[in-house]
Amino acid sequence: MRKVESKKLTARLPAGERREATVAAVVELAAKQNPGAITTAAIAEHMGLTQGAIFRHFASKDLVFQAVMSWVSDRMLAWVDRAVAATESSGAALETIFQSHINFVSEHPGVPRMLFGELQRPEDTRTKRTVRALVGNYGKRLRQLLETGKAQGELDPKLDVKAAAGLFIGTIQGIVIQSLLTGDAGHIRREAPKAFAIYRRGIGISS
């Protein structure tokens, strides 16, 4: 993702790169403040642009947030697919996915804030639907990977795949929430290896 480092540079970007820079600006702002309080005026100011320049590419703030969630979804699902394709071991693939997820939220702390915020909104927005689709597709890929591990004899044959996939996601969410509560950005990376070690024992992966 292109970081919004130079406001003059941002103003000269082509349309496609301007959209990418807008997504980057929102992720950066969400790391520092409540995502629900981010306005198009704040996004424009962060980028050194006018609100009109934002609206030339996005008709509303909801469409900006939807673009952010689509960007997140594309990257999360892509690393899952790469991990599955790169190894025949389900356990190794799960560890790669886990670490990739941890690295992503460590580098983009605004993303989990936005995900949690969207899921808590009472109205059914396009952005919320994008988040739900991401969670559903991510979970489906995990369940397929776990089923493969059972079929290959790598995982406990009695493993409840649905529960194991939910626990995988919940373990990461728990680490992220603890980090947000403590304000310690390094907490995520420190706790991730220990948490995954417990998870792998729980689903029957031998050391």
C-alpha cells in the first residue's frame, strides 16, 4: 500500500493511485483514532487535498470504507491461498496463515479497529456486508484446510473443524483486543507464537 508521506505527491497522483492513497490514509487515521469518527474532511486534510478531490473518486465515506475493506479482504484471502498452495502440510499452512495475519494487523493496527467497528454497526451497510463476506470466506478456507489435515492424518481425526476454525480466528482476535486494551503495539508479536503453540496442541498437531 502506498503510504501518504508527501501531500504534494498525493495531489499529483493518477486516479488509480489516488484511490489507493485514500485507502492508505484511512488505515493510517484508523490507527490513531476511532474509525467511526473519521470524516471525509479529515481524510482530505491528511492527504493534503480538498473534500471535492475525494468525492471525485468516492461518492461517499461509506464507499471509501468499503474500498478499505475490499483491500483488506483481497490481501487476507490471498495469503491464505498462497499458504495452502505452498505446502502439503496443513499444520505448516495454518502456522503461515496465523503469522501472516499477525504481521498484517501489527503493520496496520487501524484495520482491526475498522473491522470491529463495522461489525458492531446496527445498520446493514455495504461495508458491513464486505466484512461479513471476508469473515465467511476466511473461515471457509480454514475449514477446508482443517478437513484436509484430518484426511491426511495430520490432525486429530475427531477434530471439530467448525470449532477449530472459529478458535483460530478467535485466538488472533483475542491477542489484538489485548493489544488495544493495553496500548502495547508489541504485545501482538510477542504473544502470537505462544498462542499458536497452544492452538496447535489443541487441534492435535504434533511438535
